[in-house]
Amino acid sequence: MMIKFVLVMLAIATIVYAVNWYKQEQRSKQISEMTCDDLVDAIITREISILEVPAEHREAVNEILQEIQEQLDKS
């Protein structure tokens, strides 16, 4: 009886892990397909963290965010 319980719990844990992994992969895929402007919008609305920005877009996103910050500082 205890072995069945452990096996059921292991199966549930495996399913939960697989679902979480799949969601994380889908999120990473969506983020990698975003344009720089989309990434900036997502950062501003706090949908993603700046740490999630793909390396190839990081410099452009930082420049756009700096421009926004400069505009805000002027006003």
C-alpha cells in the first residue's frame, strides 16, 4: 500500500514538473521571438524581467530604456 502511494506521488510530481518545464519553454520561446520594442513594453508593464531579455537584444533594449529615462528626467 505504501509503495502504491509513493508511486502515485512520484507520478504526480513528474507530471507537475513536466507541465512547469513546458510552460517555461513556451515563455522562453515567446520572449526570444519578441522585437526590441515588444521587449521594452513587456519590461515596462512588468510582464518580464530585464534579466529575461535575450543577449542579442540586450544592448538595444538598454538604449531604448535609457532614452525613456532621459525623457522622463526632462519632464
